[in-house]
Amino acid sequence: MVAGAALLVTYAMPHVIGTSLSAIGRSFETVSAPQMTVLCMLWAAGLLVHSFVLTGALPGLTRRRALTLNLTGSAVANVLPFGGAAGMGLNYVMIRSWSVSAAGFASYTFVSNLCVIVLKLTIPTVALAVLLGAGGQVNGFLGGAAAMTAALLGLVAGAAVLGLSRPEWTQRAVDRLTRVVTAGARLIGRRPSPEHLAEWLLDCRTQTVEVLRRKGRQMSLGMVGYALLQALLLGASAHVVAAGVGPAQVLAAFAVDRVLTLAVLTPGGLGFAETGTAGGLVAFGAPPAAAAAAVLLYRGFTYALEIPVGGTWLAGWLLARRLRPDRAG
């Protein structure tokens, strides 16, 4: 799976946008060390801002632990197909080791993922409006993506509002989910208590509503700030390789990237996101080699760099966890 994604990046992307690996390599030669430092700072600032979303989603979570959850979960998710589930499992182990209840973890997972989904579904519509306002041309993909994501956003928002604001809807959903989970558990030889399961699900709902009520503004600002910093990182990457596109076009390409990262065929949409985003920049007038270099530089920070950094962070967490009992003794 990862090998296929790498083939998409190294062969399909240059072929689709009309360039070569050697030309892309020459575009990287213009990037200086100070420029790379600025790009690193933008990436790190994005991680810091995103930590406000996580500390809002889980009351009592410290900034360091929020960064731990983000980086280690991303490292796992970026190397495995359907790695989001593996990253979620790792986050569960970490959060439970910090004496957080299972209901607290479920509430945190729901709220944080809801923020991510809403953001990814909102960006194409915003990008379309900005691009039209700047007098730019809108291609069919961006227009279709904006229409599709706007419809999905309406469905997600409507379901969330109904499920969280109307107790009778919640009770119906809990009753049905309890029956499904209980039946599934019996197939593998387990017999959970339907009453306890329903009580746990209602507890999750209560904690979720409380988090959204108290920390909704903080999480919203955190997600907006994170998106702006990531778009700025893409724009800065395009600037240092002389792609020659304006802010509206960068935002539109960023919207394409966010939509394509939803693809679960490869970890983090690897291969699909790079090809589509580079194609978007070329459609807006960027030279093919510079467009590919800009996207690879951007994805190098937002995807590739998170693997060694998150892996190292995870190793440190595991070592600290192993040594903790000895230190306590």
C-alpha cells in the first residue's frame, strides 16, 4: 500500500502534471537554509495552535500531553493503511494511562474528530468564495468539491445538533446502538450488560455536550488558526520555489489537499493528495516543476516529518512510562 502510494508520488504525479523528477529536483535548489527555518517554524506553530483544540476537547489535558497525542497518533496513522484506527488505539492507551475514563476518551475522540471533519468540509466552500472574490477561474473539481462538501457539512452539522440538543433523539440512537453492539459482542462470546452500555453512552453524550458548551469557542479558534497556518505553510512553500501563484489560488489548492487527505486508500491520502494539489496549482498557472516541488515541500512537513518526530516522541513516552514505577519506588 505504501509502496503504491510512493509510486504515485514519484511517477504518476510528474506524469500527470507534465514534469520530471529532475526538474522537480532543480526547483528545490532555490530553497535556502533561512527559508527552511521559517517553514519549520510555521509547521511547529501549527502544531502548537492545534493543541488548543485537543486541550479543549479533553478537560484537564496539558499542552505537552496534547502534543504527545497529536504527534504520536499522526506518526502511526501516516505509516499504516487505515492508520487512523491504529492512531486512535494508541491515543486510548495514553489517555487511559492518565487516569481518564473510557467515557472521557470517547467524548474526546468524538469532539476532536468532529472538529477535523467540519474544518475539512468547510475549507472548499471558503476557498471557492475567496477565489471568486479575487476574480479567479474556478475549475470543475473545486466547484464539485465545494458543492459536495457543503452538502456533507450540512448533514454532519444537522446530525450533531439533533443528536446533542434533543434528548429523545439521543435516547433512540443509544437504544439502537446498544442493541447492535450487544448483538455483535455475543457473536464473539461476550455478554455485555445492555443497561451498563446504555448508561455509558449517555455519559459520553453528557460529557460531549459539556465540552462543546464550555470549550466550543476555544476549539473553533484553534481549528481556524491551525488551518490558516497550514495554508500559509503551503503558500510559503510555493513562494520559496517560485511557483508564482497568489493567496486565493494557494487557498484553493489547500482546499483540494484537505479534501484528498480524506482518501483512505493510502495513509493520509499519500499520492492522491500530492497529485491533486500539484495539479490544482498547475491549473492556476504555476510551472509544473515548481508546483510539484511546492507540494512535496509542504507535504514533507505536514506528513513525512511527523513520522520520525512522532516516532521519537512515542519512544520517549514509552521509555518514561517504563521507568516511572522504578522512580516512584
